[in-house]
Amino acid sequence: AQSVTQPDIHITVSEGASLELRCNYSYGATPYLFWYVQSPGQGLQLLLKYFSGDTLVQGIKGFEAEFKRSQSSFNLRKPSVHWSDAAEYFCAVSNTGFQKLVFGTGTRLLVSP
Amino acid sequence: KAGVTQTPRYLIKTRGQQVTLSCSPISGHRSVSWYQQTPGQGLQFLFEYFSETQRNKGNFPGRFSGRQFSNSRSEMNVSTLELGDSALYLCASSPPSGRDTQYFGPGTRLTVL
């Protein structure tokens, strides 16, 4: 069965500092991978996705993620965090073609001034 | 294009009652998925509908059901509500050939008293 692990429940980053959120997945084949962000009381917004090809994918709001097959990882990065980035971030994997996302438990990002 | 809309946004029910939630997908999207989000269990897949047919189902009891109409709008129903059904219910729609990319609505917050 597929699974997604986000080992960090909370992360605090100073505004302007760089950010890396970790995501590891378990899946038999090459998965479709996603990062979503959720602000309090809101739905999920898609940040970026990986299907195939270039392992470094660019998303919205200055985020990027790198797919590393050897490490079964899909870490999310941002070079300079803004206070408005404070939110909860979810990594997800899909069993391709079945429209079913399996989510990690999320990482709550706090941004300090 | 308008995003995914969900109604109502907030709902309070008592144990034993039933509830119906509604989701209107993005125009042109034919696949609609439902997820339950709780602090304890995180984001869990309920079911997915495509062209009025349920294609996938998660591991939820039969009290949870859904349907999709010819205009792709979807409803989910929970009968005999339990306290543990209190959650944020998220609906997502996918474009044709969307490679499992799902766009989420703001959710319906259900509180069961």
C-alpha cells in the first residue's frame, strides 16, 4: 500500500530564511507526487506536482520540489520565506490513474519575524 | 474560471441525524472526489465519482454515500451521524486527462453534537 511520511510536525523558520520540508513516500512504481498548502479554515491549494521528466519542479509562490527516486523523497523548498507562507503543508502521492490521493500527516510552518 | 464550490460551509447536527453536503466542480471537470479531514486521522479519501458512477471508494462505513449528477455536481450523504464524523469535508475536482491533479474546494465544516 502506498504511504507518505512527513517527519516534521512543526517547523519554525525566520522570515527571509530558506525552507525545506521533507516528504518520503512508499510506492511500487513511479508515483505522481504533489504538494498542497492549507491556510487555517481553508481548502487545499496545489503548489506543484511531479509526473515524470525533470526531477526539479517549479511551483507557485516561489516553491520548488525535487524528486529523488533513490531516496523515495520529494522535498519542498523555498529560498526565502515570507510571513504569508505560514500554513500547513501536505505532501501527497497518487496511485496513478485512480484519482485517489494519499496524504502525509502535514507539516505546520511557523514564520518568525 | 470559478473554483470548486461547496455548500454549506458550516453545519451543526446532532447524533443520529443525517446530512447532505454539496459540491460543484470546476467547469469542464467530470471527476469529483471527497475527502474527510480530522485532527486525528488526517486527510482520508472517501470516494470518487466520474460520469455519475462511483469509480473508487475508501475505507469508510456504508453510512457514507455519495452521488453525482449529469452536470458533474456531487453530493455526499452521511446517515446516522456519530460524534466522530465531526470533520472538514473536502471536495476536489479533476480535469479530463488531469493525471490525477485535484483542485480542492474550501470544504464544509461539520460539527456533530
